[in-house]
Amino acid sequence: MSSKLVLVLNCGSSSLKFAVVNAENGENLISGLAECFNLTDARLKWTINGKKESTSLPPMSAHSEAIAYIVDHIIKKETGLASKFVAIGHRVVHGGEKFTHSVLIDEDVINSIEKCISLAPLHNPAHILGIRAAQVAFPELSQVAVFDTAFHQSMPAKAFMYALPYELYKEKGIRRYGMHGTSHLFITQEAAKALHKPISEVNIISAHLGNGASVTAIKNGQCVDTSMGMTPLAGLVMGTRCGDLDPSIIEHLIAHEGYTLEQVMDILQKQSGLLGISGISSDFRTITEEHLKNNPRATLALDMFCYRLAKYIASYAVPLGRIDALIFTGGIGENSALVRQKILELLSIFSYHLDTEKNATTILGKSGIISAKNSPVVMVIPTNEEWVIAQDAVALVAKSALIGA
Ligand code: AMP
């Protein structure tokens, strides 16, 4: 077994995803999810050697109890596994403008993640809890923070600024930061390999379509625009999030319709998107099934999802000029041949043509070109954010060892 193993942690406010990743090939040896934190039915499920297992955690468990269980009952049971760990890699949602790359975690970094709490009030406090718990569980190992926002820090001001008074940006940090950066970075690296070009010469549009969805314009290997905003609420139609909307709607609902701000934010984040439009589900598989049964609201949800996405993709012709490939990823992007077909139909002005057979068979973790020979290139690439986190963690630990030597 390789010695380049990294424990990757993705800590949310009420859940924690984890994976033991081989940084050399991206293989997940163990992966799992602890959920229902601070509730009586806190629980943990995981997959090891292809076998699914689960357990309940002590009532009211949270990050430290979950990490202790993962270490004591899962990792240590696999003989010698923990001794192969090189580092712990943490996914951190918001790094503000400070972090353009992954970093080794020290007290200064934790303070900076804390300073970004107002920009990601649900996520960043949970990341700090996870980092502290992992420091206790693995005092001898380096911890690395990999930021969702880092890849997007190359955006020019004309793309990241909102047309608000400049002071709100300068003094309050109100701007577009973008999310899913680790996924868009991975897609850029894989696209460069597939297109046989150096990353610095790759111009692509990366559409990460999952429960959360974002699309990014990448020029010469760097992000030049992206659909998410200061927070992950902006941009595309998502599972339960509304994406772009007229900000006056918020004022209207509060001033004229009697909603509180909390209720409105709950609607925008948890009751909108595919769920809100269809009234059925946020799950794209269910939306597709209902659409095929001629449910008009499922069809509307599907159409709005595709229309908004196609408009965003078309608009990225402006910053890119030349598009080497359009790439689909995420649960929907990797699996929904229907969405990919509809998007290319909506983008027919760009002369896209689908290879129907390749589109239908490129699902379930497969990557490949799905466009016809006479079309600009369209590809599916399964994303692997955990692998980027593991690779960055190993690289940073190796670098610090060199500097310390
Ligand atoms: P993610 O957040 O990347 O895990 O993606 C989750 C989304 O992918 C959900 O809306 C799923 O319904 C959707 N999804 C997963 N498998 C399929 C599939 N075979 N066809 C369509 N959508 C899918």
C-alpha cells in the first residue's frame, strides 16, 4: 500500500464527510458521512473495501465525537493504516481574498478562517471545529486547508465586483468570490491532459452540476468568471437554492407580504430551485422521471435549469474568446444525458453537435468526449475534489519538509 495517504475532512455544521485518499492515484480507501450532529440520532455510515457499514453515535455527538469514532473504530482497526497518513486535508468553503492557494494550517490560518465567518456563517465555524478536533486526534500530523474560493481569486475586478458603492467592497469585502473552486481546478487539470495542452493554454467552460451548481470560465488555465457570488446562493438554478434573482424580491416579501428575513432566506436557500419550482423534489432523478411522465412543473423545473445554465455558458464566450472545450461534471453533469442534450440544443448558435450514442453511454463515472466530429469539443469528466485536497496536502507537507531540512 502507498504511504501517501491523506485523511480528507469536509466538515459542515451538522455533518462531516470523510475519506482516506491515496494521493498518488485518487483512490478512496474509506469514505463516509457522519450526520445529525447535536441531535439524539447522530449517526455515521461509511464504505470500506466496497462494503457499506453504519453505526449510531452517542446522542448529541458532533465533530470531535465523530472524528474520535472514525479514528478509534474505523481507521485504527485497519492494521497499519494510520501510520501511512501523511497529512489531514480540510475542505474550507471560504478563504475570502486572503487565500489564493492551499496552506498548511497554523494559528494565523485559523484566525483568518475565523475572520471569513461572516461570509460563510454556516461553514467556516464548522471547519474550525473540524480542524481543532483533528489536531487533537492527530497531534503529530500536519493539517492543510484547501479553499473552495482559492481557484477563483484570479478573476479580474470587472468580473468579481458588484455594481454597488465601491466602499462596500473595500471596507466590507462585498464581492463575488465563487465556490466549487477545487472541482473546477481538477476539471481544468484533467481537461489539459485530455486536450494535450499545457494548463496555461487551456480555455474551457466547466459546468459543475450537483445539488449545488456553478459554471466557471477558465482562460489560460485560470478562472476569469464564475456563476456563484459572495455566497453559494447566486447563479444557476440548484436543488433547493434559487440562484440569481432580483434583490428587490427580498424587500417586497418582507415589507409587503409579512415574511421575516429568516423566512425569506430559508425560502431562497432551502425551498427554491428544482424543489420550489416542481413542488416535488430537489433530486434531479425524480425531476427527470416526473418530466418523462408529463408532469408540467417537473418539465418547467428542468427547462429553467437548462435555460439558465445555457445562458451562463453562452455569456462566457465574452471573457474567453476561444473555447477549447465545454465540460460537464457533478452528479447531474456526469449522469444526465438529457441535460447535456438540451444544453447543446440551446447552444446551437455555437455549432455544437452531440454524438448521441457517446452521450447516452458516458455515465456512471465515465469520462469522454460526447460531441460529434463536426462540433466544438464537449466532454464529461467526473470530478474528484478529495484527490485535489490529498495532492495539495502531500505537496505542502513535502515542501515544508524541504524548507525545514
Ligand atoms: P452531487 O451534489 O454532485 O452529488 O449531485 C447530486 C445530484 O445529481 C442530484 O440532483 C441527483 O439526482 C443527480 N444525479 C445523480 N445521478 C443521476 C442520474 N443518473 N441522472 C440524473 N441525475 C442524477
